[in-house]
Amino acid sequence: MTDTALLDRPSAAVRHARGSRSAIIDIGSNSIRLVVYGGPTRIPATLFNEKIMAGLGRSLDATGAIPQASIDAALCALRRFKLLADEMGIEQLRTVATAAVRDATNGDDLLAQAADLGLTVELLSGEQEAEAAALGVLSAIPDADGVVGDLGGGSLELTRVADGGVQDRVSFPLGVLRIAGTRGQKGALEALIAEHFKRAPWLKQARGLPLYLVGGSWRALARIDMALAGYPLPIVHQYMMAPSAADRLARTVAQSSRDQLRLVPSLSGSRIAMLGEASAMLAVLVRELQTKSLVVSAYGLREGLLFKALPEDIRAEDPLIAACREEADVQGRFPQHGELLDRWIAPLFPKNTDARLRLAACLLGDTGWRANPEFRAERAFETGAHGNWVGIDARGRVLLGQALFSAFGGGSGSLGALATLAGENDVRRAVRWGLAIRLGQRLSGGVAGPLRRSSLRVEGRALCLSLPGEDRGLYGEAVDKRFRQLAEAMGLETKLV
């Protein structure tokens, strides 16, 4: 076989990875995006993400049609996305279109031209769009209980979620591109929303609940709020805002120039033009729904479509734990070590007190060994606090990061500004998780046998480590040091049984 043929032939690992990848092309009213997913089935990782701002719904209310320039831009993007998907070996490519294509008089023309490119486009109804966005939120925040608001370029979807499922839903033609005409007209947007709300009487019963924010415009507003507050964790998913933030953001956007807004970290420049409409919409909704709190979701329609296709048993999995298990399988030294380690240290800690976070820390506690030894603790903290996890809020990220930092030799450390996101007692407990993980790994060498044959518990004022006779030889100087570190952190004395 020639060198060129070898280069062109993917390895078995690459072929396997290709087979496990899926992709969605999302033809929205403002943007068109290709996202490629891979990794764990329950909560797949994003492997590729690209968008173009085609503005299909830009003049929809005025002309009823998609401008030809927008159609040309869309087809250019779709052609590129189809070729990329083919090159990546994507076997499951799904293409969907939403409000602009749904409502435009020439929407069918765009669908026909997309078909000529080899793309079969599903035209989602407003209710299907609302359900998918809500399922996306539930896939990443399983205990979400409130109203999901998905603001796009051509429509606004509102969906009631509770008990892990979708209840009522509605779609309004109130996207940022379609409400631009209300800007500067006092009371116009309020009147428009009030009129549409009459179509969905269930919204009256949804007052006083959290509002889960989906869509690029609202994520952009969250970035601005994070900058205003000096928020120390630059992760927008599950970022929480008080209802008062809506009016504050509307004022900030109105009073800021485009150049000033460009200085906001991670704020997409393509979103700036529509932030006035997005902030006005948010402020009115908060007042109309008497919103209790605002929670940002980075997961929406695309992730909801993937989630809906999963078997029920996989949908029921905890997304954080599923992702940590996958990471442990890929990066860990020994299979299933994390779950065994969690059972080994569990007797030291109160039941049901952040037990899932402790399990996540144990699963990830075997994954940092490939890092430079001088930076393992720092790398471990980054993995926990800044990793691509869902099903975990800011407090949980701080505790996970602290536990891993301590597990890899960082001790109690100093979290700096991040410490404000979690209670002092919670952080102290996370340090103990980490030190217990560190002891278990040192005693066992990372393998199962010693953990299965030994036990750790608290008796009175003593931390007791029980070892059978044949394993007494495992208790060396390094183990003794870590045993004493954990006991000191817990305010206990050591006792070897």
C-alpha cells in the first residue's frame, strides 16, 4: 500500500468515531447552523459548530417573502455544510427549518433548492419547534420547572415544563426580526405581546415561575449581565439572573454603543444589532409572567431533537454522571474505578448531601494522570470547574473543581472570586472529598482489589481504615501521609484497624 493510500485510509478508531457521529443543520430565521455531535449518547459533545447569519426572516412582515440575497446566502451555506458532513462521514444528518421558511411565500422554493443539494429538510411547525426547545432544556437541566422561552429571529416559543416533561406550548410570530418595528413606539411591544397571550390562557397559571432562556440573543444578554456583575465563572449555561436584570439589560443596551458592546467577553458581534429587540422582549415577558428567576440554557432546539430520539432509559440517565463516565472511560487508567472509589469514601459523608457531585468527582478523579505533574492539580480544577458539563450549576462546578484540585495534590487551595459561588462549609466538604479520593487512589494504586477488601469509616473521634492481614503491606509511608491529611481536614485522629 502506498504512503498516500495509508494517509487516505482512516484508522479503525477514526472509522468507529465517524459511525457514532450525528449532525443537524438548523435553518433558522436569522442564522443557519451546522452542528456535529459525538461522544456519549445521553449528552453528546459538540465536535463542530458553524453558523452564517442569512437573515431569512429579515423582511418577512413587510413583503411576506425571503429576500433573494438571503436565499443565495442560505444555499451557499447549505452547500458547504452538506459537503462538510459528507467529508466527516456523518451517517445521521438531519436538516430542519423553522419560522421564516414556514411562513414565507417562497419558503417552498428554498426547500426545493435544498433538496437539489441532497438535503431533505423537515419543516417544523411552531408547536414542534416549541417542544424541541423545551426538550433541549430538559436534556441539560432535567429538574427544570417553569417556562422555556425560545427567542429566534422569526418566532417566540413558550413551553411549560415540569416533572421532566413538556406540558403546554405555544408559538408566536414575535422573533427579534419581526418586532423591530415596535422599537421607539411606547407600549407597542407590550400591547402586541398581550394580544398574543390571549391565545394561550395557560400562561396565566405559569406566572411566578422561572423562565428558561433559549436562543443566541438571550445568551448574548446573559454575557452582558455577567460582565456587568463581574461574574467569575465564564460559562453561560445555567447562569442565573434576578428578574430585575431584564430592565437593567434593556437600559444598558439602549445606552451602549456597538463598540462598547464589542468589549464584552465572548459576545458574538453578529448578535449586537438585535440586542435592543431581545432585551425589550425579555423585559416585557418578565413583567407579564411575573418571572421568579431567569436561567440561561445553552441547550435548545437541536439538542431537543437529539434527546427526543433517544430510548426512554437513556433519556432518564443523569447527564452529568453520563458525561463523567464517558470521560473516565476515555481518560481514566482503570475501568469502573470511580464508582468503586465513591462507594469506598461514602461512609465518611452525610447521605444525599451532594452525593451526585461526589460521584462525579470520583469518576473524574482518575482522569488527570496524563497531565504534566507540575500542573495536575490546576488541570484537574479546570476540568471540574470549566468542563463541558450540564446538569450542574455554578455552585456545583466550584465544588467539583475543588474536590479534583485537592485529589491531585492542591490541598485546600484558594478559589479566589469563585469562592463566592459556593458556601464555605460546602467548599470544606469538597476538600475532604478530594483528600479521601487521594487516599483511596494511593492505597489501591488505582485498582479494584484493595478498595474492595478495605473500608473507611468514622468511629467517635477517629478516622478508621480497616485492612485485612494480607493487605497490611499496602500501608506504606505515602498512604500514611494521605491518611493523616484526610483525618486532619476532618478534625479526627487516625486509627488503623
